[in-house]
Amino acid sequence: MKCVALNARFLRADVMEGYGNYVHEIFKRLVLQHPETSFIFIFDRPYDEAFITGSNIVPLVVPPSAKHALSFKYWYDVKVPLVLRKFAPDVLVQPYGFASLTTKIPQLLVVHDLAFKHHPSFIPKHHLYYYRYFTPRFLKKVQSIVTVSDFSKEDIAQHYPFAAAKTTVVYNAAKSGFQPLPFEARQAIKTQYANGCEYFLFVGGIHPRKNLLNLLKAFTIFKKWQKSNMKLLVAGRLAWQYNDIMEKLDSYKHRDDVVLLDYVSDAVLQPIMAAAYALIYPSFFEGFGVPVIEAMQSGTPVICSNTGSLPEIAGHAALLAAPDDVEELAQQMQLIYKDEIKRNQLIEAGKQHSKKFNWDDSANRFWQAIQQLAKK
């Protein structure tokens, strides 16, 4: 393999979330493992040097920043193909669900999920139109598709049968820094963030799809049943349609027990995760659900939704609840609070289950997909 081009738009140090982490973890391994290959990293704005992890990376800044539908088309279909002409890469990796409809370079497209098909109200209207119109065109144009769970693979095949034969699964994983903490360190984290109390942890953007409102309702029921001093920590940035959530939170009965942390780096999140009484992940829809594996790897039990990919990713190592059934969610919170034996069983099961997901395996599988495409 002489040259691989990577759309690196989401490698951004200030807001590294799911898409960006997936690309960074896989490609920092591929760059190291394949020094014979030149990797062209294509950014749409100034980049952080931390992402240039090898001398075989050629970083390119290709303006303008792709921030809306028209700029997406111009960047993908005009600017990037023009820039890549002189490099003639064997493969162009498009990790964010969008592809170029004009380039002749073989493309590998990563589609994390089809959330816009299942919950269109959670998508800004201009983005929704773009997804609906262009997703089938992207899937037809590209030669290979990678997705992050068997659930998403089946979902793609159901909605776009023509794409089934060229779709493979490469799982997400958790970073090595998500690991258990000794008792004293956990107590220090509780003192720092939760006034010394135990706490449930919610990780995800404040956005309707992540279902924070129903979690707050379930937390109210839990408080009514248990009369405990349990806190709820919320780690996530203000994403979209968050005003209603924030307004309700202002008048929330247990507002003093809810701690908003905003977006936090991995270095901050990792000990917070390891010290949590449980992770509560009640999302309406996920293509994977990385925090579930991060919690399990940290020795923290998990309560998550029974929808989307989450039953597949959580396996039998978590408690499940319907995301729209606040009483069922509260019952699972009560169970994990009252039954210490069950909680410890979940912790041990989670540690074992999380070993099924690791970035080295994912990088190897991704490289196989690149090689297969280059041979076509």
C-alpha cells in the first residue's frame, strides 16, 4: 500500500468525541504499524500537531471549513478531489458518513448509524434533508462501507439493501486510561465532584437523543423511593435543542443533587467514571455506545437502554431499561443501589465483557478493509 488519504475533519483537540476518537485511535495505530505507507491527513481548518503521530503523515489544510450543506458539497466534491490529484492515493477513507460524489479514488465510507431514519426530530432540518437525499447516493458511490456494530450493519442492509454486500463491522473500544481506581482515589473524586456522596453518572451531549430528561424523571422516582443522598453527575457539552432541558433543570426538584460538568477531557472523565456508583446511559438510539464499554472497563456497573445497538454492546453485563419507561429505569437504579451482590456481579461481568473490544483488533480489521478495497 503506497498511499492512504484520510478525511481528518473531526480530529479536533477541543471537541474530540465519538467520530474523532474512532479515527484517532485506529489511525495512530495504522500509521505506526505501516511505515511503508504514506498517510495524507486532510483537515478543513488548522490542526493540532498532536494528531501528526508519525513521519509518514502528510497533513494538508484544505479550506474552507465544511460547516453546512453547501460547504459540505464544495469541500467533498471540489476541493478535496483537486488537492488529491497530485498524490493519487490508493484509498480515500471517509469516516463521517459523507463521501465525495465526484472523485475517482476508491472510497471507504464509515457509517456509524442511521439515527436520522429512526429519530428525525432530533436532527436539524437542513442536516436531515442532506442525510435523506445524499446518504443513498454516498452508499452507492463508495466501494466499501465500515460500520461499528452488527445492529448498524443490519440497519443499513434493511434501509439500503444494495449496500449490504460491501458493509463490514469494525467495533469501537475504550481507551486504556479507563480503568478501576483504588478506594482512596475514588473517595477523593467523590469529595471533589459530589460533596463526598455516591453518584450516578450520565455521559453524553445535552441533546434530546441522549434522553437526559427521562433520566431526571427516573432520578426523581429513585429519590422518592430511597431517600438517599445520591448525586447525579452530567458530563457532556450543550449540543442541540438543549434549551428545554436546561429550563426544566432550573426548576428541577432535586437540582441541588445534579452536577453539570459540561464537556470534560478524557483525563478528567476517566477517574470520574471509575468512581461512579453506576453509569446511566438511557439514550434513545446509538450505533455503538462507547461510554458503556468505558464504564465496564473502569469497574463501574452499567444501566443502559434496551434499544439500538446497546443490547449488543452491553451483552449480559448490564441492566437494561426502555428509554421511554421512566419507572423501569428508576427500578433498575433502585436494584443496583439496594442489591450489592448484583452490583458486584455486574462489575465483574463488565470487566470481562469489555475485553471483547480493543483498538488493536479494530485497527487490524480496518486495515484489512483498506487492503481489500485497494485490491479491487
